[in-house]
Amino acid sequence: MNYEELLERAKKHMPSEVSARKRFEMPQVKSFIEGNRTIITNFTNMADYLNRDPQHMLKFILRELATSGNIEGTRAIFNGKFYLKRLQEKFELYVKEFIQCRECKSHDTQISKKDSFAILKCMACQATRTLPKVK
């Protein structure tokens, strides 16, 4: 067998989720300022898209913005005025820290608990790493 035949044979035996790699698109924050509060209208939709717990995401964003807030329905409400650019930057930081694989840059990852540690496992390359705690 020559190289091309071996390559075709290998492609046929590869799982479909490896060969059909989806392109990750960062969800865009949809927000508005109402008085002294900032409301993200698509917060839980973003968490669902990123396959993460909305409370975990909220805790991280609140810490990064040094404010308080809560989730009401599909919205997140933050105390203070935060402009769209800053909110988007914080979500991108969350993705980099808690979603993206550092080895292969895939976004197909899962968080699991082992003892008192949170572990990020990449479903594409099987790499694992411990995650920092969100306080």
C-alpha cells in the first residue's frame, strides 16, 4: 500500500466527530444599562452555548468586574454601569480560562470534579488540567 491508500484507510476508521470539527464562535453579549444596573439579556443562553453552569460563569464575571449581581430568568443583572466592550472582554477571558484547551485550542471541553479540584478535560486531544477556583 502506498501513502495515499493508507491515508484514506485511516480517514475511514476515524470517528466522525474528529473529522467534522465545528468552528467555535464566541457568543456576543447582549446588554443594556438601566439606571445604575447593567443587564445581560442572553446570559443563560451564552452559558448553554458554552456548556457551562450559569452560576459558575456569573461568579467569575462578578469577581472580574468587582461588583455584585444575580441571575433572573435568562438575564444577569449587575450592580454598576458596564459597557459592552468590557463585558465581552470578560467573557472572552472566561472562555480562555475555563473552556479552551491549552494544548490544541479546542473548545470541546468538559469540567469534572476530582476530590476538591475542578479538572478541565479536552474531548478532542484528551489533555487535562486543573482549573483555578472561582471565589
